[in-house]
Amino acid sequence: MHGRHPRQSAGFSRRDFLQRSAVGALGLTSLGPLLAACGGENGNGNGNGGGNGGSGEPELLLARPDSPVEWPLFDDNPPIESGLEPENGTLRIYNWNAYLWPRLLRQFEKEYGVKVELTTFTTADEATAKLISGAVDFDVYFPTPDRLGRLVLGKILQPLNLDYVPNLANVWPSLQDPFYDQGSRYTVPYTIYTTGIGYRADEIAEPPETFDNPYDVYFDERNRGKTFLLDDSREAIAHMLLRAGVNDVNSEDPAAIEAAKAELITLIDAVNVKLSTDDYTYIPEGRATVHQAWSGSLISAPYYLPEGLGPEVLGFWFPEDGRGSIGNDMIAIPKSAQNPVLAHHFVNYVLDEKHGYDNFVNFVGYQPPFTSIDPDRLVTEEIVPPNLESVVVRESDFDVAYFLAELSPAGANLWQNAWAEFKAGV
Amino acid sequence: MSERPRERGRHSLLWPGLALPGIVWLCLFFLVPFYVVLGVAFGTVDPLFLTPQPEWNPLRWDPHAFEFVWEGLASGGGFRTVFLRTFAYVAIAVAISLAIAYPVAYYVARFGGRFKGLLLAGLVAPFLISYLMRMLAWINLLQEDGWVNAVLMWVHVLDTPRTWLDGRASSVILGLVYGYVPFMILPLYAFLDRVDRSLLEAARDLGASRFHAFRLVTLPLSTPAILAGCVIIALPMFGDYYTPDLLSGSPNTSLLGNQIDLYIRGGQQVPVGAALVVCLMLLLAVFMAYYLYATARAERRLGR
């Protein structure tokens, strides 16, 4: 259901368009969706094999912060034994584009005397379809929490042997035992982010924090034509729910979703709202004055400011009390991994304090949940400009923030159809 | 003349053989994918992975996705809005394209003279750059402080900069026209270049003015080319979804292609996206049928 993902804000939409244009250039535009359908179909056709084992008794539970889930272990999908030597084959990683610092991979190659091969995907749907098809075998995969249950019950992922991952101790205690995967049986956390409101402080009529209800800034007609929401059904609807005081951002109450949809539709006339996932460029470049944004995007945004403007013209609002929407990404090892021991070593390598920090500040821009990263020092060390302090995610945020978690199939349809109605315009 | 049947007999395997690659191509890249789309549209989703589960047996086809689309159309919901908008945009864009393409093609064909080759090369030149790159270039040109506004203000057409990218239908339609107009010029040119000049001379000899000769001879002769040009550009326009994405981004300009994209690229309702594809193809098939009928009629009338 998550159509987009924060990582798509790191420049894939253009790449995406390039792929689409390849079809367009042939003049076969109407075949585009058709071919896409074929792709999805293939993934699934073979997927029956992968799914057989999983569609048995274990129920697909919807993990929520107040009803955590401990995923079952299966006899036919055991974790690897402890104390094995890492393989010396090529480590194959499947990740979002630009989501790992290339130099980190080179270092790992050197240290272990192996080759690392990175394959990238652009949407989580594409990635899951490929993994389910069984046509690919990767050693390391970066899933999202909203489809973890399916990957576990379908036995696409293998349980982790945490003996190989002592660096999990570097992670915030709460995320060592997250609600979506109690005991870190199948995943370890990779990065964390919040969804707030990014803006150009020098152009906005009134910044969000001056409103009684900061989400009202989306409805401020003085920013007409320059107001953007993330082109993502979950994120955009979640902000409308939060504005209306519905704090269950995973609500499946038709009335709540209907009301959120109606609010979205009024935005079309009120401010001529537009949709994009290019928050990290639209805000600095000035195309957007107000843009619903992922926290990590604002860390990359200063690179895209026009000459002569400093990061002080950027702003990011996230509720001071932390009661906004939040999410995190994970690392996992597919069952079909050819080098499972080496993969465990890699997972541990990324969770190393120094490696994770370097990866964050030199390249990725999304913060790893390490206890060693002092949020205040990110500002004093000028990793984050002082006026953007609100992009820093704190462990305490996870206690109160609202996590966009997996929806039931019926709930997912409800959200998607509301989104499609809004996207059809008026 | 009498040798012909013999020749044909000798090469009886050659001619079908030459058609074979085309037939294989058509089967592989049209019929099979189309059946896949039908299978997805009439299929279900995997209960665990929520990926589409195509149904290959037509006897077990499940029409729920079509029912959903039909309800949306009948109740005046989003699907109807988008269908009507898509038709309106494409109709306007095709009309503008024709108004631009015909004079250009006519000029090159009739008066191009020794520059004909150069002019043609100029017309084909945009193809050297991908559609996407041209649209991205327009984003820069159409920005508030972009060159389009600068020029229009310099010649006093505009007093204040126009917000071209502000979710305007006009920008999307102009984007469609710009993107597809070369596809219309080329077939028109190819046809107008072959119009027999002696027919025009005869018309003039019989007392028709230049304009009358054009209206009574050239224009009727070029009807099939006009129809072909319209069909060639209308079909891809109906499936376009990145032009509105790039030049507008507003829900108010989203086209059918955007809804298909939404349902196929994310979530668990891929059959709905596939059903929209099938509905669009059925509608386009109606247009294609009219095109075939109209060209056949035009050819009959021209006595060929």
C-alpha cells in the first residue's frame, strides 16, 4: 500500500520518469501500464511456490505499538548455526537507490576479502514482487515494516541469528525489540524518520508553528499554488487524520477516511494543492513554499538551495511533543541467501557505530537509531543546521509518535480508493 | 501478366514467410500481453502477498474489478471525472496539433523546394531527445522567472509573470501538443508530398482560385492522412500520465493514465488498474474502428 517511500525522495522520481519515457518514446504509451501489469503478474505467477508454505495456519497479524507481534519461527526455515565462518562468495545486496554509502561497501569488501554487488529497486512493491517470485537470490534486503508480516509468513526472509549481530546493542533499546518484530527475530532497524511539514521560511506567509493547529498551514490560501503534499496515500491521508484529531494513523474507520478525503479535496480549490515526492528539491528550489516532507529530506535539502541562500531559509515542523507520524526502515536476510553467514556479518557491520554514523552523515541523510548519536551534537557539529533541529529523531519520539503500520487488506483498499478519488481531482 | 500466377506459385512459402516476423511480433508483444492484462483484470489477488493472481481460464473470470470501475463511472465519482477530462484534453490537443501540423506539412511539401531535406531533418530533430528530457526542459522554461515569461513580458503580452506550472489544464494540453505534434506532421507531409500536382493544375485551369483548389482538391485528398495523424497522436495521448505529472502535479489535471498508474504500481488492487486499461482499450478500439471505416470510405470516394 505504501506507494512511495522516503528513499524515493532521493532522486528516483526522475529516474522513474526516464523509465516511463522509454516506453513513451516508442509511442506505445498506453502499453506502459500494460507492461507493468505483466511484470507484476510474472512476479506473482511464480509466487505461488513461495506462498504455499506461508498461507497455512499462522495468521497475518497487524502489528501495532500497543499490540506487538512476535513472528513465529518455522521448522523448515531455521536460522543459521552459530560460530560459522563467513562465506567468500559475492555478497548481493538489494536496496533502495542511494541508500548505502558506496565507500562503506568498498571497506567491507576489503575487510572480508569478498566482492559486494548492489542491486537497487525503486518501489517496495517492485522489490517484494521480485523476492516472492524466487527468481532472485539476494543476501541482504531492506524491507519496510508495513509488509514484514507477509515476508515472514511467506518464508521469504530467514530468521536472524543474533549471535552474529552483537552491534544490535548499539541500537536504541526500544528498537532492539520493536513492536513490529518482537525480539528482532527477522529484522534489525536501519534508519528512522518522521513526517512533518517542510517550508521555505523566507517565502511562507506564516510558518506552521504559529497556527493553533499547525496542519492548517496546508489550507493557508496565501501559499496558494505552492502547497504540496507527499504523493503517498498513507502519508497524505495520515496528516489529514492528525489535523482532524484522529490520532490512529492506521485507522480503518470508513467515516474517518471519508472525512480525510473530503479535507484533501477541499485543498484542491483552496490552495490548488499539488503532489510530489521531490520534497528534498522542491522546497530549496522554491517551487514549493509548503511541502509535507520526510525529516531526512531536509538534511539533503541545503545542497539544492540556489546560490546565495543559506540553510536558514529552510524550515521543518514536527510536533514538539513528538506526536506526529514516524517510521523506520530495516535490514533483513532473505531465505534464499547464498551467503547467509557473510550477510549476518554485513548486518553487524552496518550497525557498527562508526560505520552507521559515516553512512548517515556522508551519504544517506537518514539517521540510524544509535544510542551513541547524541541528537544535540548533530546540531553543534553542524550536521544539521540549528534552524532544522526538528529533523533530528529522538528515541522518546517513538514512545509518543504515530507509526504508519500495516493495514488489513480491506483497510488498505479503503485508503487507496479514497486516495484515487482525491487524485482524480474535481 | 500471365506470368504472375506462376511466380506466385514458385514463391508460395516466401510471402507468408516475410509476414512471419510481423505475426510473431504481434502475438508476442500485443496478443499475449493483452491476454495477460485480461487475466489480471478478471483475476484475484494472492491472499497472503496481495499480489495479482491472474485467472487464465475465461470461464472462471471474476468481473469484480470491472464492477468497481463501472460503479465509479455510473455514480459520477473520480473515474468519470478522469474519463471526461482525458477525452476533453485529448480532443483539444489533437485539434491544436492539427491546426499546427497541417500548415507546416503543407508548406514543407509544396514550398520546401531545395530546403525540403533540411526542413524535414528539423522536424525529426526533436526525436533525437527523449520525450522526458524535453518535458523537463519545459519545466525550466515555464518557471515563473523562466524564459517564456521573460519573452512574453518583453513583448508586453503579459504584464506579470504567469504561473504556468500551477496545475493549469492549458499547460498540460500545450505539453501534449508539443510532445506529439511531430508525429502528426510526418504522415501529413508524406501524404501531401505525393499529391499529384496535375490535379491542382487542372483545377486552376477549370477556373478555381488557389483557395478553391485547396479546399476542393487538396483537403479532400488528404482526409485519410488527417485521420491517420489524429489517430497516431491520440492513442499515446490517451495513455499519457507523465506530462500532467511533470507540468502540473495537481489532482485537477490528472488523466486516466495517472489512475491506472496509481492502481497498478501500488497496493493490492492491481485488477482495478488492469480493468481501467481494458476499458480504455475498448474505447480506443471504437475510435480505431471509426478510423478504418472513414479511411475506407474516403478511399472509395476517391475512386481507388
